[in-house]
Amino acid sequence: MSNPYQDDRGNKDASVTNPKPSGGFKAAPGTGHPEHNADAFLIGDNMTGGYGKGADILHSCTIAVNKGEIAVIVGPNGAGKSTGMKAVFGMLNLREGSVRLDGEDITSLTPQDRVAKGMGFVPQTSNIFTSMTVEENLEMGAFLRRDDISETMEQVYTLFPILKDKRRQAAGELSGGQRQQVAVGRALMTQPKVLMLDEPTAGVSPIVMDELFDRIIEVARTGISILMVEQNARQALEIADKGYVLVQGRNAYTDTGRALLEDPDVRKSFLGG
Amino acid sequence: MDLLNALVALLNFVIVPATAYGAQLALGALGVTLIYGILRFSNFAHGDTMAFGTMVTILFTWWFQSMGISFGPLPTALLALPFGILGCMALVLVTDRMVYRFYREQKAKPVILVIVSMGVMFVMNGLVRFIIGPDDQRFGDGERFIISARDFKAMTGLREGLAIKTSQGLTVVVAVIAVALLFWFLNRTRTGKSMRAYSDNEDLALLSGINPERVVMYTWLIVAALATVAGTLYGLDKSFKPFVYFQLLLPIFAAAIVGGLGNPLGAIAGGFVIAFSEVTITYAWKKIARYLLPDHLDPDGLVQLLSTDYKFAVSFVILLIVLLFRPTGLFKGKSV
Amino acid sequence: MNETVKNTGLFALVGTLIVLTGVLQGWNAALTILNMGLISAIMAIGVNLQWGFAGLFNVGVMGFVALGGLGAVLVSMDPVNDAWAAGGMGIVLALLLGAATVVAAVMAHRKLPAGRARGLIVAAILVGGFFAYRAVFDPAVQSVEAVNPALEGYLGGLGLPVLLAWPAGGLLAAGAAWLIGKTALGLRSDYLAIATLGIAEIIIAVLKNEDWLARGVKNVIGLPRPVPYEIDLQNDPGFVTRAAELGFDPVTASTLYVKTGYALLFLAVLLLVLTMAQLALRSPWGRMMRAIRDNEVAARAMGKDVTRRHLQIFVLGSAVCGIAGAMMTTLDSQLTPGTYNPLRFTFLVWVMVIVGGSGNNFGAVLGGMLIWFLWVQVEPLGALLMDVITLPMADDSPLKAHLIDSVAHMRLLTMGVVMLLMLRFSPRGLIPEK
């Protein structure tokens, strides 16, 4: 039976309940038996698990990224790309496998604790505070920091100059591409060691997409590892140091981005020939 | 001269009382809207939270009075107010710890919290009646008037007097200070911004490292302060009776919804909209009509659109009209 | 322990509590509790239909209960012919005028093209209509209220048997519920809670102020009864002998007889309502209701008119509350608008539903009876408790006096604590939904 506290009987009474979704994060329970099969700066090692008590979505899936590199997860719809990334970030119940950051086992940490450890996450949707100004969005990104954040903010503005002009505007009023810049900027404000992006180019125009990819490369050059899920597999693999092709929650192909682009099987199945 | 007299009568019977009442409703509605924005449910216990805070203030007022402490021309209750706020803060924090927190951990749906708040309402209501009793309590002292009707007449030579009660002046001043502080807090401080962020997008706030329990705690503290201030001002202006405070829930909810639930600016606007419509529609306009109309057109009746007992009906109709034309309230209901 | 045994045990517990009351406090008290308990159970079924089966949040139960009470007055009291002669027609005319104004305004709003002109015309119709209505209404009301104000001063009712008033009360509540539901459920999002909260207060305000309707706060007293009067029984030699044979004195016997009569009537209605509710919910209609509740999106996708279904069940549930209200007014033999209080008539019913078990009609009945028993008995129990607590205090201690005086307020506190404990530790209620 479902949790009686979560049974609202279909009530949608706007005069007494706020329809805005409340947070869905729970502490990841951890798997209790760490595995160690490979090494990388950030690695989701042999992960098996699913949402809550539901069926497994990931099956012995491994995703890793090295310092200053860009790793991209691609694959067909429903392959578990976003799920794999969420598993690394602790939003999934893993039954097997481990997640390690810089050698430290973080499998049982909550997403918030992972942020504190130096992981930045940009969700695919609802990734900005729409009612707050651009500058406030960035400030909130740096909420955990007690030191002077003006330098980091200046770096973000250098990276995304348009945000500096719009810094007093509500983020919700910006265009799709600008919103994504705010979202990435917010995540950078924590000065993360790893930046995780869930389909950062979803719904933006091709020009904006190229622009965003350029910025992402720039970020990687500063030494931040990037792990990203992408629909636009070809363009993403072109900038990737490492590519993971997932199929039904399993690693189908893993190689450098270039090698995958040239792999005839991958081309045929996933890149449209 | 007649025009001036009519204007003074309008000020005296409509504008001054409605402004004071509107400020009280606005402070109440701000509390409801903050809870709605951050804890995501409408708190049925808000009226009783106001009653509790006011009760503590009254008890301290009586204690001060018995020791001979007074605040000169201002009501002693103003000195007791900080203690009332502290008492109310303690109550809501204990309630949150003992009741609401469990449901947050369970990720309970907001409507379950609404029902829980009904239980809290019963308990607080019982508690207040148990401690201070169900009867009317008056606790105002100091100067009763800033300007009394007699002084005003003597000063201006008009037939109509304008009386401004100390409690009314105080209400407006205190409300302005409280609202200014609140907005400064929400827009300028790190904690206040984190509350707005949490209300806007809970998941993203967590990803930014904002601690939800701290946000919730600050929210309750602010709500307790607002509720106590609103309750004490209302009590000074009228009188304190637990049941009346419970019934204030309807105009307060109406104000918060008219303004757009979750929007503090809307709550303030909603409070004044509701207060002004209640007072204008239930006021007997005979006096003013007599000044303005030629003698032979003098009305026989009271020229009262609705009897005072229908003031709830007024808030309700305003609410319906606003919702029909602007489903999210006057100010779009969004984040805190 | 299987479910049937547990549920029977729970009902037996309530029965035992009432029997115990009979033994310890007298059968009169026990029957009084039983009667209001039965009525509360019906109210709880009404709210359970709305909340338990459709997730509708009705916080205006008090209004529907009061409308049921008004129904009882309007059906069972004799018409006051003088008042009708004095201004009855004027009031009827005024009400028609008022209705016509609203209809005209709505029509104008629908037919005219949108724009400033439409707004002005609608406003003009409303304002003009309001003044015309008041011009007819006010003098008529004054003349009606002037007719024998000490005893009458209102239009009276239809003079029909009081049992008819129960369905009539239900109908009245249903009518009001339809209006509210149509408005509040028809808005872009659902605003039922605030709408019901407001309308309940308005209904009570109307009952308190419109003296021509039901004498306002002067109360209508002496409603006809469906059962004999005690005094008639006491004067009936046959009844007195039979009472003596059973070992009762005639006065006690007559009150017990009357209360048992009520209890049987109420029980019959409760069983009828319960059966109908159960049958309805097992029918395809009921299954659809629950399907909508559990997954509204899917139900909509299958072409179900969700708003219409919600409106139906809201009207039905409110009608059940109205019936209970009419029964209560009949039991009291009087309508006293001043005594309606949302804590007692709205939120207490919610406690009953939550404690009994949302979504289960038997749970609602159990919750209604049990919570009503507690509501009545908390006071004597509280007094007992306070006596024990204050035993060591000096007799002239002000704290002792205060504590003993405050026992009356233990009720609300207890109800709140019961509700919170239930919500926390047994959120499905005593008899959970299957």
C-alpha cells in the first residue's frame, strides 16, 4: 500500500494547498557493499538500482570522468541516461555498486552533501529560480560559501557576458538559452570540482547550442570535470574526451568521443548513419 | 463647508477605521501567505496563533501594569509585545518540532498538512481558552486618542469631528515598520533570499546547499512575529476574544487569496481591498449623503448597502469576483 | 485478528461506552449521547463522501447543517397568515426581483461582446437591480417583522409533518451546494475550501439577521415532533401502568420512551443513508468516482467529465449533511442560529471522519459516534482529572479555582490531541479504506 501521508485523494484545492511541487530529494541509502573496479576522479562504479522501491533501471552501469575532462552520456530515449547521472548524484536507490569522488566513497551521501563535497548539478528543467534576479540566482548558487564570492561571480559574467547586462532582471523573463546560462552559472558559483549537466541544450536553437558547448569546453579548461547527458549525440561526442553509450540501463559502448564517432556500429545505431 | 464636513465624516467613519483594519488583515495575511509559499499549505491554525501571541502579550501587559510600569501615552502592550512575540515563537517552534516536522520527513502532501493544521487549531484554541478564558479582554491603556472628535471640531470649527484612536495610529505605524523590515529581510539578507529561493524552487534550493529545516524555522519565527503583532494591534483597536480571532481566519484567507497566495505584496494589497470593501459596503452613508445632497433629497433610510453582520459576505463576494477575472489573484500568486 | 472481528469489536466498544454511561450517569444521558451520536454519524458520512471518495475539501459543513435546520422550520412550522398578508408577497416579489437581476446580469455578460461597455452594463444591471430589490424588500420585511414580534414576526413554514422536513432539509442544502460547487469548482483551479468556508459564515449570518425567514437570533422554538410529548405520555394511564410494571416512575419512563423513539428514527435514517452510500459506491458510478480520485489525468483522458462528477458528489454529501441538520433541529425542537460554531459543526465532523477512517463509510459512522461520545464525556472526565490534580493545592489557591473553571475548555484541546495522534500514528483511521 502507498504511504498514507502522501495520499491527497486527488485534491487540488488551490485555496489551501500550494500546487508547486515540493522537493523530491531523499538521502541515498547506500549499498552497503562497496565495489572497486576502476579509478577516475568521479566514478559511478558498476551501479544497479532504480527509483524508490521500483524496478531496476540501471544494470551494472559504470560512468566515470577524469579531472578536467568532458564525459558525455548518450543513447536512445529511455536508455537511462539521465537516470545514470542522477545515480551518480545520489538521487537514486542503488542496490549495488559505489560512487566515489576523488577516491572517497560517497555512495550514501545526500545530493546536498555531494554539493558540499564539490559536485555541481544542473537539472534539465526547473534549473533556475524564476522569480529571482540573475544576480540573486548566482548568489544562491554560492549559498554554502562564506568567503568573498564576487570574484567567482565576475568569472561567470566573463564566461556569459549577457548575464552581466541582465543581472537585475528576473531570471524567469530571459530566453531559453540565457536561462541555461544562468543555470550553469548558478552551479559554477559553488566552485565545483565536477559539473554535471542534464541535457543542457534541450530546447535551445542550434546556434545557442554551439555557443553553450564552447562555454562548456572553456569551463573544462579551468580544470573542472564535466559529466553531461546529451540528446544531440554527434555534437556532444565531438567535444567529449570520453563517451558512454547506454542502452536499457547498460553500458553498450564506452570509448573516447572521437572513437565512438568513428565506430560504425555506434554510427549506424545512434548517430543516424 | 458641507463638502468639507462630508469629507471629514468619510475620513472618520470609513477611511481611518478601514486603514487600521486593512493593516491588521494585511499582517495576518502575510503570515498565511508565507506559510503557503514555503510550507505549501494554508494554515488553519493561523487565527489561533494570533490569539496565542496576543494572549501572551496581554498577560505580560497585566503583569507590567500591576508593577506600575507604563509607556506614557502609549499602551503598555507595546512594551509587552516583544515578550508576546517570543512566547508565540516558542509555541510555533514546539508545534513544528512535535507535529509538522514529521510530515515533512514523510514528504506528506500539502492537503494532509492542511488537515494536520486543523488539529493544531483545536489544540491552540483549547490552550488559549484554557489559559485566559473565552471572554472579552481589554488591555489597552495610555492616551485613547491622537485627536478626539471634540478637539478636532474646536480646532477646525467643522460640524463633523475626526477622531483618530491611538490604536489606529499605532496600527499603521507598527504595520509599516513590520512590513518594511520583512521586505528588507526577504530581499536583502542571505537568509531572506534563501527563503525566496526555497519557495520558488525547492529542489534547486537543496542543490544550492540551502538547508530546508533552517528555512522552515525562520519562516515560523517570522510568522509568529507577524501573527502576534497583527493580533495585538487588532486587540488594542477592538478587543481580544479568542473566538473572534478564530473567525478572522476567513477575511485573512480571503485577503491572501485576493492578493495572490504566496505573494507578500499581494497579501498586503488583499488586506486593504477586503477591509475597505467591508467597511464601505456595511457603512451607513446617511450622514455623508445629508451633506452632499440637497435638503429635499435627504435619504430616509440609513443608506446602508448591507448590514454589518454581512461583512463576511462582502469579503467572500470580492474574493469570487477577483477569482473569476484573475484566477491567480491580483498579484500573480508566485514565490515569496 | 481479522478485519470483521476488529471492526465489530470497535462498534461493540462504542456500544459498551454508551451502556456504561447509562449505568453510571443514567439512561437519559446515554440516550442523549446516542441520539446526537447517530446524527453526527450521518454528518460524517456526508463529509466522507466528499473527502473520502472524491478528495473534495469541504470546510463549510456548518452551513449545510444550518440549512437543514432551516428546512425543518420552513416545512414543519405553521404559516403565519398575518405576516403573509402583511408582506409575504412583497418578500417573494423582492426575492424574484433579486434572482431576475442576477440572471439578467449573467445573460448580459454572456450575450454582449466583451469590452468596457459590457462591464458597465452588467454593473448597471446589478446596481439597479440591487436598489430595486431593496426598495421592495425593506418595507415588506419591516411589516412582516412587525407582526406579533414576541412570538412570530416571520413568515412561518408550510405546516407539513416534520418527518418531511428531513428530506426537505437535504434538498435545501443540496441546492446551496450546487450553487457553490458550480462556482467554485468551475473556476480555473479548484477553490472549494475557501468557498465553503465563506458560504457557511454567510448562511449563518443570513439565519441570524433575516428575522422574517426564521426569526433570527430570537430563535424558532416549539417545532412539531415526530414522537409523542412526555406530558401526554404521563397523562396516559395505560403508559403509566406499563411503566410501573417495568419498575420506572412515569416521568423517567416518558423521557426514555421519547428518546428511544428518536433513536429508532435516527437509526433508520442512518441505516438508509449508509446503505445508499455503500450501494452508490459499489456501483459503476462509485467506481468511477474512485478512479477519478486516484488518477484524475487518466480519467480525463478516458473522457470522464471530472468537474461534473465532483459537483455531483459534493451536492450529495452536502445533502446528507443537510438531512442531519434537519434531524438535529427536530431533536432540539428549535432552531438557534446563535449556537452554530464552525469548531463544533465543521471541524469536529472532520475529526470524526479522520479518526473513523477517510474513505470508509463504516469508519465515518464509528468516528461520528465515538468522537461525539468523547466530546460530551471529556468534560466530566476532565473535571475528575482536575479534582485529582488540584487535590494537594490549598482550597483558596487561585490556580486551583482557575484550573477547575477551565475544565470546560479541555474539550477542544482533547479533540485536537486525538486528531493529531490519529493523523500521526494511524493516518488511515480506525477502519481504513479497503
